[in-house]
Amino acid sequence: MVGTDEYGTIRATDLNKLIAKLNEEPIKVQSFQYHLAKLCIEERGSVLEKVTVAKSRTRYKFRNPLFKAYVRLRYHQKYGK
């Protein structure tokens, strides 16, 4: 799984290796960054929250810590890792 910083946030690039591994081929960050942004809006359930840090860099974190546990559980159910 993907590690978080001391504030519980991740960068889109942190997900790149995991998504490429699941997809079994390299993937560009721009290919899934749109979907991350959609998960931040009310219409899609506001699962993630955008956090802007220095130099206008965007990081993401789960709005509810239980979402993180749910995603981890589903990952282990599907991939058994």
C-alpha cells in the first residue's frame, strides 16, 4: 500500500507505482489525476480532500479515516497481498 506523510496525506505520484503494478503496465499521473479530483467533489461522495501545500502542490487525504481502512480491506480481498 501507499504510505502517507505525518498529516495523513499522499501525492498523486505516490499512487503511481501502485496503480502501475495493479494495471500491469506503466501509467502516467495525468491519467488518473482527473479521477482523484472527482473523488473530492460532493457529487462523487467527497471521499478525498484536497490539501494544498507550499508551492501550490496538491496532496490528498481521506475525509474519513474509515475510508482508508475500507480501501485497504478491499485491496487485500482482491489481491491477497
